[in-house]
Amino acid sequence: MTARVVVADDQAVVREGIVMLLGLLPGIEVVGSAKDGEEAVAQVAEHAPDVVLMDLRMPRCDGVEATRRIREEFPGTQVVVLTTFADDDSLFPALRAGARGYLTKDAGGDEIVRAVHAVLSGEAGLSPTVQRRLLEQVTDGPLVTGGGGEPEPPDGMTPREAEVLVLIAEGMSNADIARALHISQATVKSHINNLFAKAGLRDRAQAVRYAYQRGMVRPPGRSFT
């Protein structure tokens, strides 16, 4: 599948370089570019792209506000942040605004392609650095376990749904989960839809946070108590 992409970045040299790079990559078609958030929203309205690669710090309308507007007004378009910054003040507002992917500008072409197609498949397109930061953030909180030191399925999940959630938190794709559990990808998607509804989750990034906060996954270097 070819993903139709809009690139938003306020620096012309950077924006043109990203557009040129994407033009060389398989499975990507650049349909527009924007120098700020206002133009990004307008480009989405005009071209209905699959994905916007969104810088964060731009004039007039920054990337977080543009992401929020795009997700509210054009829910068929996903947003992958592509920025220099991976600090908490940049990362978490962007994810809360609805970004499904977050890459830093040292990402290579292959990583960008993977992130774009990941968000189109309903997965999170996060760089390894961002994934580590999310895990650091969520493991700062208390771990909740059930009797006997083993996590209990929360929020009315079935044991199988809880198992799928744990595998999501461990970074597995739907295809990986299907192979690990010897079930179809359609069944995996059904379990994910059910557990997301029961836990009030919106996306896989929230699912990872949820699993760690409830002690369903053992953080590296820590044990359940």
C-alpha cells in the first residue's frame, strides 16, 4: 500500500529535504507540504492524506495544536511527529493531542516508512528513544499486583485479553501476537478492540502505559513485590 503523506516543517531546507527523501522511499507518496500548523490543516483539508509528518515548533499554529485540529476535523488522517525534541514537554502533549507516532529527526528513511505504515495499521510508530522515555515515565508509578504476587486481569478483561495486552506492552505487532498465541490476526484485533473498550484505551501507547502502571508487565531491573 502506498501511503499519501503531507510534510509540515517551518524550516524550508529541512522540509524540502524530507520531501526529497520521502520521494525516494518505497510505499510513500508526498502529496503536499506546509510551513506551519495552519498550512498543515489546510493541506489535509485539500488532499486528505493518510499521514502528516508533523514538526512541533512552528509559527502561527504549532504542531501540537495542528495535530489536535487534524485529529478532530479529519479523523481519517494520522499524525506522526518528526521533530528535533524528545523531551517530556514536547512528547506528551503531542501524544495527548492525538499523534500516533513520534520520531526524532535523526530517524532514517526506513524508520520513517515503518512508522508511517505502523500508524496506518493501528499501531504506534515510536522511535526507540521515545519508547524508552514512555517506559521510564510509567514505571515511576506504583505497580499493582493481585494476590500471590501475580497480576490479575483488570477492568473485567478475560485472561486472553490480558495476555494480548501484555504482548502489546512488550512491543509486539498484531502479526507477532498472532504467531505467539497461534491465533489469527483477526482474532487478535477482536481481543484488542475488546480490551481497549473495557480499559478505556485509545491507542497502543496508552495500552503500554496502562499495562505498566497496573503491574501487568515487569519493568527491566525491577521485580514485583
